[in-house]
Amino acid sequence: MPPYLKSGAALGVLLMLSTAPVIAQEKLTLERVFASPDLAGPQPRALKLSPDGTLVTLLKPRADEKERLDLWAIDTRTGKQRMLVDSRKTGSGAALSEAEKMQRERDRSVAGSTGITSYDWSPDGKSILVPVDGDLYLAALDGKVQRLTDTPDGELNGVVSPKGGFVSFVRGGNLFVQPIGGAERQVTQGASDTVSWGVAEFVAQEEMDRRTGYWWSPDDSLIAVARVDESPVGIVTRTAIGGEGTTVYQQRYPAAGTPNAIVDLYVMKPDGSGQVKVDLGSDRDIYLARVDWAKDGRTLYVQREARDQKRLDLLAVDPATGKAKVILSETAKSWINLSDNFHPLSGGDFLWWSEKSGHGHLYRVHDGKWTALTSGDWEVKTLVAVDEKAGLAYFTGNRETPLEQQLYSAPITRPAAARQITASGWWNDAVMDAAASRAVITRQNSDQPKQVYLVDNSGKQLQWLSENALKGDHPYAPYLASHVKTRFGTIKAADGTTLYTKIMTPPIEPGKRYPVFMIHYGGPGGGRQVTNTWSGALNQYLVDRGWIVFAVDNRGTPDRGKAFEDHLYRAMGTVEVTDQLAGVDWLKAQPFVDPKRIATYGWSYGGYMSLKLLEKAPGVFAAAVAGAPVTKWELYDTHYTERYLGMPQDKPSAYPASGAIDEAVKISDPLMLIHGMSDDNVVFDNATALMAKMQGAAVPFEMMAYPGQTHRVGGPGISVHLWRTIEDFLARRGIAPDAAKP
């Protein structure tokens, strides 16, 4: 287990560890931090086991261009690696459609990536469907690649059907189906600027973690297809100002309190015939949250979420008639979190994930009766696999500590203590084969970037797939001498709640005080900062420059139970600000911290937090950086914002107090505002509204806008410029470490 320090204590240990002699090798620079190859070594993505279990496939960045991904395979018997599809040789180089660009932006794991960002195995394990540069290719295991589509319009959401009889995709807003070896056929009609088939609407992609809009039945006989009508959705004029010109997009963006897209669901045959409309109920103002087929294909399961997100219904739909009945309902006083942990079982039972106990756990549901399979003050996160024959479910969770994630197994027939499969001291992710016989584990901690290995279902390691050891010719090896330990600790919130912290310090000289670079996110649903994971070379660069790097996960962040998260219900900009300030109080009590040189930084919700911290606690921070902040919640999307704040029209409304614009005139500390000018998530209007308010009140601030950049401001050259800008801002304000001052 890593050394977790308790609040304020163990200072002597911290000083002893920090003052150990350091032998310099090479010095980290911003240019090297963001250059290729990645300093974390190979960073595999989209790991999958082939249907026969002989290969592990993955997307791997190129050594000379870490933003470009290629498809690789590792033989599970020999460990031999080979590139299956070279994105440079296979792709046409054509520009992606705006729809595909935005889909990638919604999927944070591939935002900013080029080349191959997804793929789908055929069920027989003989080929893989690979999208490259907007077209689809079928790759054989011998390296041969067959081009399936060659059109000006890009193809979205390409998959191989469950039995392997068809390839399907969306083009121009309509669904197409192509028999393997046959000609493509358009199976839906009527797509337009506002109507599309088979594509998830904006909020489904951005906030609901639903990436597709169509679902094959297990036997290839039917497809459930969503029809999305965006005509009621308001238009945001998004001006994508680039370095060489400007493109204006009339983006359908459902801002809080305004109409959503109308989503209908149809069931049809693969040729488009026999269309049946699913009865989703009389209330059209709902969310289509999840769609799944029963194992025998005779029932379509639909999760229907109320607009206020306080009710979630599971519908059992007859695909022949479209008739639906509610077989399960959940309600909450605040909101219901969605999951991907629904799993149908043979015989009509199913596994369900719920937070009804106050923590996320697995249940088996039989004829309406719930049996809790897991329980306790911890969270089940992701259902990885189910072995019905052995009667076991495999899932990730955080029973031992919220700072880590483990793979567990538990019976699916009765309550029992979950068995931990992976080793403590690590953050583990896992994928398994269809038989749940083997798992590919990706593990990391604060001292080791991602490693990948193969295990059997008992946890016995069978083979390294990517040991990624920090030695020899590893990209990070030349910088290991200055690598510092991340120290985890706890502080108390005002109500006595335990909050977790992390700190990284340069070598501490007795009597010397150091500036602090405090990183925060703070919002619900994601963005935790305090986990036992590899934090990247950027944090180490800051420490090398003489900064203390510090973070605290406040009330409202996930993975600590529903009550912990519910603190932010109708109260954004309150307890999370208070908890971050409790972290500052702890810092100021440390003899090695310069209390007058604490800077704070956050992006997205963290950028919003930077503003709220300056507004509510003037004089506490020497400066703040607000990246892509939400400044007015009425400008943000329906599903996220209304989940936590309700509707802007509510009486009383939670929006005025949660906003960051009105009180911006009170900001007296140095502020750097940063925003991508093509941001389609936190639209640039958030920045201009704040700028106008502060300028009108003659309140000074600094601003850096990035033409052509979206919510993720980054990429070759841009990332270096971004962090040089932040460094320069802090140095000019006299906050930077002595070594970093100009």
C-alpha cells in the first residue's frame, strides 16, 4: 500500500523524504513534457480480447506522433506485438466531418487524437472493422485491409452485427446496413438538418455517456434505432474562429431550461422493413438513457429517465408490437446517476446497479424482487463481465480506499463478500473475454504509469503485455532522479466530513517557504484530482521548477457515496468552495508553505471554481487561472445543469447564487481567463459574458483566447503555449518560485 499521510501530521517524514539527495540527470522542459514519445511510455487505449482470446487488441500512439493512434495486437500466448492497421498507410487523409469531430470531442478518451480512435471485432474473430479518416475498412489478421466505404460523407458509429452477418453505420443522418460481402442499403429515410437516425443527441453523448443511437438484436434479425428531432432545440451561433479564417456553425445546443431534442425509438429489420415504434409513454419530454436486448432477443429493455432526473424507469418492450411495460422504477429526492451496469441474464432475471442504499451496488432482480449482491460504504463502479455458468460477476470498485480501484468478483445468486482480484496499491481497470475466463488489467499508481498484463479469472498473472518499467530506454527514465513521491492525506470539512488530499513537494530546505500550485475541479460526476494514479510529467515539471502541487477532493465529487455528492444539489458554488478553502487553511499551517504565494488553477468546472474562489475569498489566493469556465449556468446544457440545479424557471431558482458573473465585479486578485474560441461544450459566450461584466465595472483581468481550439485546448505547440502563458502570468505577479522568475 502507498504511504497515506494523515492531515498535518508526519511533517518530519515528509521533510526527511523530500530532503533526500537528488542526482540530476536531465531537466524536464515544457517542450519535452508535451513532445513525442509520451513520457508515460506506451499509453494503450480501447483494449479488447479477441473472441477466441488469442489476441489483445489496442490503440497505441505512435512514438513520433503521440496524437496519432494505430491498431495493434498482442499475442496472449507469446507476448509478440504487431501493428495490425497503420493509420498513415490506410487512411485517405481526408478531413473529418463536423459530426465526427464533435463525437470525438464528446469522448474525452480520444479528444484531440487522429488516426484510428475506435474499432469493432467481428464475432468470428477473423476480421476487425476500423474507421479511418471518415471511411470504414475491414482488417484481416494477416494485415490485409479492405476498404468498405469511399464517399464524401463520413461514416459514423460503424459496428459489426452480433452474429457477424452485417456491417452497419450512419451516413448523412441515416442508418445504412451492408451484408458482409454485399452491397450497402439505406434502411432509414428522412434525415435533414434537424432529423437524424442512429446517432446519439448532444446531451446523450456529452452527459449521459451514451455514444450510439442504434442497437442490434443478438441474432441479427432486428435493430432498435433512435430517431432524433432537434427542431425544438435552440440555436447557438458558434463562431469557430481559426488562424486562417472563421467558420460559423448554427449549433443546436439545449441550454438549461430550454427544449430538448425529441427522441423516438423504432424497431426494424436489417433491410429497414417492418418498422415498429416503441411506446415510450405519453410524456415526450424524457431522456432515452439506455437500450439493451435480452439474451434471447425477445425483449428490448429501455431505460427512460424523467426530465428532472428524479425518476428512472426500466421498460420491457415487445419488439414485435412496440408495447412497453414498466418493470422497475427508481426515484430520488435529488437526482439518479446513470450507469452501464444493467445486464440481462438467462431466464428473464437481470443485474441492476443502484444507489438506493446510499452507495452504488449490484442487485439481482427476479420478478420484481431485489437481492443485494454487494453492500457497504463503498462503490461498485463498472460491471466488467458475468459468468452465468460459474455464477459470478466481475466488477471494479473502491472497497479498500476511495484513492484506488480494484477488480472484484462476487456471486450473482446470493449476497456474499466480494473477492478482491487485483493488488492493493494500484488503480486498476479491466476488460474480460466473453467467457470471463481471462482479464486484461491496466494498472497505474502515482509512481508508475500504466502497465498492462493478462490474468486468469482468479487474478493469477499469466503474462506482461506492457510492463512499461521506468528503466533503461523508457522515455521518463532520464528524469527519474527528480521524481517525487505523491503524499496522500486527509483534512476535515466544516461538517466533519473526511476529505482526501495529495501533495507533491520539491526538496525542502529548512526554513524556506515555497509557493503552491493548487489544482482543483470540484464538480459532481467526474474530475477527481486525488487518486493513486500517474499524474503525468506536467506536475513533476512544476515541482522541478520549485512549486508545491496540492489538491483536495471536496464534497460533491463522486466515488464517496450519494450523500457526499448530494451536497451540491441546488447549491453549486457553496460547499465545494468552502472545502477548497479548508485545504488552503491546512497549507498555510505548514512551515514550508509561503501563505502569500498560493495560486489556484482549474479547467471547465474547475475554471468556474477558480472564479467562485476569488469571488468568495478575496485576498486568499495570490492569483487564479480559470480555464474554459462555465460562468452562467443558464448557458450550459440541460442534462448536466438541471440534474444539479433544477430549472432556471423554478421559484426560487438556484441559478442566481450559483452563477459566477454578477459577483465577478468583486474580484480583486489577479485572474487569468483562458478559453478555446471554438468550444462547443462550454461555449465561448461564457467567456464573453464574464469579460463584458468585468470590463463594464473596470475590473482588471488577463485573457488568452485560442482560435480554432475547442473545450480541450491542446496539441502540438498549443499545449506548450498554454502553459508558458500560465507560467508567465504567475511570474509577472511575483508568485512563481525563485528559480522560475524571469
